[in-house]
Amino acid sequence: MIKDQPFFSSWSGGKDSCLALYYALQQGGKARRLLTMVENEERSKSHRLPVELLQKQAELLQIPLTTCVASWEEYEEKFLATIKKFKAEGINYGVFGDIDIPGHLKWVQDICAQADITAYHPLWQKSRRQVVHEFITAGFKAMIVVVNEKLCDKVFLGRMLDLALIEELEEQGVDPCGENGEFHTVVIGGPIFRHDLPLRTGPEQYHDGYWFLPVNVS
């Protein structure tokens, strides 16, 4: 469906958006933009990743990054305005990392339809365990940088995602994909990156029920 089609990729900097991008490229799509919604000029939204780090990811992927500053109240308006600009540039598809939450899927499809863009979900209806397993076995590397203290033990903060960690998460009753908001990751390397992203980390921080591991380009 996406073969030879120019697309933008909704980019969080984490594993699901990365795997969706990977599959879209494998299926012959032509990546033209990464799109990240940000809190301000310095940090992304949920993942709280530095824009400098996101820009370095984009450089290593060789895909231009577009960031859009928006509060949650104006998120939809700003997102729509941005993808309408993409459509004017000849971008026909948007690639998203949704897996199995119908509300997310509907929002994406509705907003893309308003911009006359086709929403593409290469991970849709895969099992959550399958998604994270495919991410790891494809050769991608990611670190857990955010945990929700009510849903995931802080001990997992800073851990690299691997098959052993999947088992540990499941033993603790944590969804190994973090799809319910248990944790977020940052991708630091893999088959579509020119080379691994060198990271430096700072002291753990706590905000409103979440533990964060500050990361940036070293």
C-alpha cells in the first residue's frame, strides 16, 4: 500500500515509532519527514526527550525532523496544521506506531483524513509481545527513560531493552511493550541508523508520578 509513496513518520524517539518507520521503509515507502510534537523548543511531550537528541536521531536516520510546539489543549489544531503543510509538499501518507488501542487509531485516522493524508499503521493488531520482540531481533537498541511509578518499578529505569528484560517485565506483570503507559524508551541504534547514538545520562528525576532518566547526546 505504501510502496513508492512519500510519507511522514510520527516520531516519538521511542521503539514503536521506530519500528513502524522501519517497516514502512522495508515496504518501499519514501520517508520525507519525521514529526515530533514538543512541549517547548527544548523537550518533546510524553517522552521528555531533548530536541537536540531528536535532531541527532533524524541525522543518523537521514530524514529531516519537523518539531511542532503545542500544549495538550492545542495539540490537535497544531498537528493538523502541520500535516496539511506536509500534504502541500506532496506527502500522501503518515506512518504511526499504534498497536491495538482503537481510540488512538480513530484519532489518527480522523485527523489525517482532514488533511487528505492516508494513515498507515504497520504494527496494528500485532501482539504487544510480538512488537517488542521484532524490534529487538531486528537489531534495534533502546533504553527505558521514563517509568510510571504506579505501573512499573523504578528499577527498570535506564535498562536496555532486550529479550531478558522482556521476561523480567512480564514476571512483574508489566506489559513488555509499555503500551498502557508503563514506560517509554529512547532508540539509540539499529539497522536504519548510520551508527549508534552516543548518550550521556543525568541523575534520575521525579515529576507527577513519573521517574525520568535525563538523556542527551554525549
